[in-house]
Amino acid sequence: MRGAEAIDRVREIALLLPESEERESHGQPTFFVAGKQFAQLRVDHHGDGLTVVCVRTADTDEQAMLLEAAPDTYRKPAYLGTSGWVSIDLGGEVDWALVEDRIARSWELSAPAGLLEAGGR
């Protein structure tokens, strides 16, 4: 999948989530809920040649588990990786159900309790 198509697909997934918004952050399309970042698209970030979406994990233990279980899918992203985030490769064959689930889970980890209690996603 080309970068522009992946960006459009991620944008569609992220903006369907309640009260999500897109803003540019560090030159990249980034998605927020209640002012907290939950996903960031990166295309050729610092010349790495990759198209990825970065998402939150519950903690560094979950991050480590994902990196070990599926190293062809997940990577530790620059800057965000130290906070337990992972990136999902959007090049080649993409499991869009997985991408959608991880973006939604990241949104849940970022959304305020009141929004989750009101029904969330």
C-alpha cells in the first residue's frame, strides 16, 4: 500500500473514534483525544523509508511482548518507544483489522475516564 493510501486509511479509522481530532505534531499527522495523543502517522521518518502508525501500549511489558511476538509487524519507534509505544508497519500486506484494533486500544488508553464511562467506542 502506498503512503498516501495508508494515511487515508489510518485517518479514517482514527477519526471515527469519539472526540478524536487530527493535528500536525513534529511534522506528522497526529491524532488526539481530550488533548492526549493516541496515534501518529510517520512516512519516511528521518529517512527510514517506512510508513508506520505509532500507538500506545498499556505499559513497557505489553510493548516488549508485542515486539517479541511479532517483530515483522511491530517496532519500537524513535522518541515514543521509551514511553511504551509501538509502531505498526503499513508497508506490504497490512492486517487492517489489527491496525484498527490497536488504534482503538490506544485511544482507550488516552481517553478520559468520563468518555469511556459514557460508552467510549
